[in-house]
Amino acid sequence: MGAGGIGGIVAATLTEVGAAVTAISTNPEIRAAVDQSGFQLLDEGEERVVRGAVAAEPEGSYDLAILATQPPNVEEAALAALRHLAPDAQVVVLQNGLCEERVAAIVGAERVIGAIVAWGASMPAPGQYERTAHGGFALGRLSGVIDDDVRRVGQLLEAIGPVSLTENLRGARWSKLALNCAVSALGTIAGDRLGPLVRVRRYRRLALEIMTEAVAVAKAEGVALEKVAGTLDLEWVALSDADRAASASVSLTAKHMLLLAVGLRYRRMRSSMLAAIERKRAPAIDFLNGEIVERGAKHGLATPANAKIVETVWAIANGTQRSSRETLDRVCDD
């Protein structure tokens, strides 16, 4: 369900290895492009074409649904898939944010498998897909149970990238959320790829403030955070009172250097929220930074950096501001 950057590469790769895949998109331009020219992939500098088709809606019965839409469309996609699920079918949630709970309310918690995507992709034009950062998936259930269905889905997704199984999906999802809140915010507001942005110290500081608020809210929610990709410890990255008071310190410098390293690894990554805005679609900001603001308010936690990001992204989406370095500078100044 969904044939944008991530969904297109998933559908094409699974088709390529012989899985019986039906790709679904509400976008007629994507459907026409794939029908005419196939899925056109650019992966590690290699160009290849996978012949397939994209339908407007599912037909028949399926034993697996993979939700790869933007977060604002995840509930609609889950409802559309539900009518075509076999009795024992599973539903895989690829969206950033905390979408497993939303999908569980529609299809039943026992069906839901969360898949945290640790790689990036873009769709420069309908039917054209470029992998912009490499990695795999972390799979699990909110219940923490790793069962045969989770393993089976993991084996299937290995065709796309390495898969790890986690008993702490919630902790892994919140850690990825904290990172996404920073990365997507910078790219959407500045209108640029991640690489050039993380080279600017004040942008890195804004990212650290965003992640620090997210970590505080996660703790209030009782979440035990997992390291992102097994290496990035968000609790360590979060700014301490001493970090905030210091203009420079060993600790603060180390956090900036780590963020710079992460940003350069994903330097070609372009915000999917920015792509959504350019296509006149609703950005996923309420599913990312908006979750931090809303849940923080429930715990009496102030989240001014995330609140400013939400306000600014919606202003860009509504046309009252534009994506630019100048706009991001104003956010930093505030």
C-alpha cells in the first residue's frame, strides 16, 4: 500500500525476487509510469528496471499487507487493506512515527508487525526510485513477542536489507522518532538534503534540542529507548543541563561530532515531508514532532523546539512561509 520512495523500492525488490506482489497507489501518474516503463531503480549507482504494475486498489485476498504510505494516509490504507486480508494475514507498518497503535485499532493488534526502516529512498519522478541511504529493518510487535509470522516477514524483507528482530519495538520506534523529528525538520524547513545542513553548527544544535525534548517525553511515557541501528544512544545524545549552560565542552563537542557523522552517512537523504508538500499533500509533521508536543503536554513537559517546528512546517505547507535556509535560521533564532 503506497508506491512512493520506500514503497516503490519494496514492491519492486520483492517482485524481482519472485514474490507475488500487488502494489497499490492512489496516484495515477505513478500507475501510468510503472505500467509504461516498469519500476525504474537507481541503487548503489546501478540502474535496473523491474517490470510490474501498480493498481488503484487491492482486489482479491492477501496473506500480507505492507503499509508504505505517508503517515497521514496510514489509517485509510489500513482500512482499504482490511477488506482484502485473509483470516491469518499480517499487516506490516513501515511508516515513521508511532503508527502501529493507529493500525492496531483498525486491523487488530494481533495482526500488526512494526518495521522500522533504517534506509532512505526518494522518488525523483513518478515510477523512478533512488535509494539515498543504505540499511535494513528492525522488526517486532508492540507486545514484544517474536513469533513465526515476525520471522517469516523478516525473511521476506531480507531481500531489501538486513533485518534484526526486537522485543522492544516501542523503544526502538521512539528512538527513531526522536531522530526523525530532527532530521525531517531540518530538511523540510531548509528545503535541502541532510548533508549540507549538518555541517552548520547552529542547525545541529537545533537538532539536539529537538531530540532532547523527544527523549524527555519518551521517559515520561515509560519507554526504554533502544539504540538507533544498534549504535546511536539517544539518551546519551540528549543535552544535559551542563551542556545547555556551556558554550563549549567535551561532552557537547562529542554530541555535535556524532550528529555530524550520522548526518554525513545519510547526506543524500531528502525529507519525505518536503516531497509531500511539493506534491500538495499534507505533511506528516503531526505524526512526528506533533506527537512529541501532544504527549509532552499530557505529562506537563514543555517542548518549545518541537512546537516551533510544527508551526513552521504547517506554515510552509499552507504557503505562508517557504522552505529555505533563511526560514530555518529564523527557527534557530527563536
